[in-house]
Amino acid sequence: MRAQIIALALSLTTTTLLYSDNTLADTRILTSIKPLELLVRTIATEDMQVSTLVPPGASPHNYSMTPSKRRELEDSDVIFWAGPKMETFLNRLLTGSEFGGRSIMLMEHDEDSEHDEDSEHADSADSHDEHSHEHDHGDGEDPHIWVDPHMALTMAETIRDTLAQRNMADKPALDANLEAFRASLIAKEQQIRTQLEPLRDTSLFAYHSALTRFAEHYNLNIEGVLTLNPELSPGARHIAEVQSSLRNANHPCLLTEPQFNRQWWRSITTGLDVTFSTWDPLATDITANPEGYVAFQQSIADAVLKCLPENAEH
């Protein structure tokens, strides 16, 4: 009887160890915001668990982390975030000793490549350079790097390189996922460029600078933004300048965001002939799967297409 009990105990111990090994083999990936989760899911293999820190509907500009979200950080093997100019609440945590070794700042990996657009886009980027810097949340580059498909591909490459370093990572599968994403993104980019061609003469206005990189990539004309920093109320002088620009614009269209105050921007456009459309830079309603980022790009294009006079909503 004693021998049977020992044998059973050994069997249970072995099963527990095997279960633990399988559990430990899974890589737990945490992204700061959903658009980055979409990018990770294009690359990650099936044995990798992916989740997002900032919940749907919340803004990374002013998010307050809960204790349960802090535990998600502690339980994660790899953490992807844009950088301190975007997720300001994560700056101290992800650059400190506790999490710094497992966090990847994606904006850091884009700094050398973010202006390396094809010559086809060079003139557009130059014409918007001064404008885009004016709309930063502070000094330096616009932190909304994920809305630009060119930068998204660079970030996907960084994600692939990071995940390939994990123990027991399936590198051929990661490579295959990256190439599949590259092909689908290029095809979607070409499709969107054709779709947006009729908007060249439309004056676009944005709630804040989040749309700028997408607009520059597709040679769209953003004539102004309502607020230079969504965390601060704009001054009367800036509001007056925006209202003047709206009055003098050609088919002005204001692209708003669901995370911010609707009543505020409605109040400053009262009496003006302005078309409205809403886009979501945080991809709240986009399904989190390997096709999600390409769907996200199309969702932005669809919102901008509502600015065409025939699709206009006033």
C-alpha cells in the first residue's frame, strides 16, 4: 500500500511538473494600448498570450492604472509600449529596474526610420513638417506612431526580433507571420491610397495630432487641429484661429475622436458649415486578431472618406 501511495505521489508530481513546464513555455505579452496589441497579434505564434493594459474607451494620455493592471505588468514576460510621450503614466515603471528589462519602447526603434518614406511621399512629408511639430504633445516627434503603416511595419519587425529571442520561440513561424503581414499591409496601403485620392482638395481638421502621421503618409491636407494637447484646454486665441480656418476652408471636415469631449468641439463649430466624422485612434471596436491592424487602417480610411461632400454629415 505504501508503495502504491508513493507511486501515485510521484505520478502527480510528474504531471504537475509537466503542466508547469507547458505553462512556463507560454510567453505572456502585454501591450500598453490596443493598436500595439493588433501589431503583436500579427506576429505572435499561438503559444503566446497577448493582452492590453489600457482598457477600451480609456485614453493613454490620462489613464490611472488599477491594482489589477499593475499585477498584469508583474505577470508579463514582454511589455510593448510606444514611449513616455504617449503613455506618460508608464514612464517611471517601464524605465525603472523592475520592468525596464522586459519592456520594449517601440518609438525608440522608429526614430531612425520614421522619415525614411519612399520618394513618392517625400514632398508631402516636407510640406507637413512644420505643421506636425506644432501639434506634438511637447518637444520632439509626434508619438502616435502606430497610425502610419510604414512605421507599423518597422514596429512589427522589432516585435518579431524581440519574440524570436524568447526561449523555445518558433522563429520560422514568426518570420512567416511577419512576411504575411508585410504583404497584406502593402496591399491594403495601395487600396487605401486609391480610395483617398478624391480627398486631395478637402480641408481636414483633426481633434488633435493623432491623425497627422496617417494624413502625411497618404498625402492628405490637415489644415488645423482643435487642441495641441488633449490634456489641456486650448486658449481663446487658438480657438479663434481654428474657427477662422474652418470658415475659409474648402469643404472643411472635422475628424473627432470618441475618447474626448463631444460637447466641447460641437460648441466651437456652432454656426459653421463643417462636416463631421469620427475615427478611433485606439481601435476600440477592431477585433484583436492577426488581421486586426489592416482592418484598423481601413477603419481610419473609412472615417476620412465620410468627409467627401457626397458622404457628408453636418
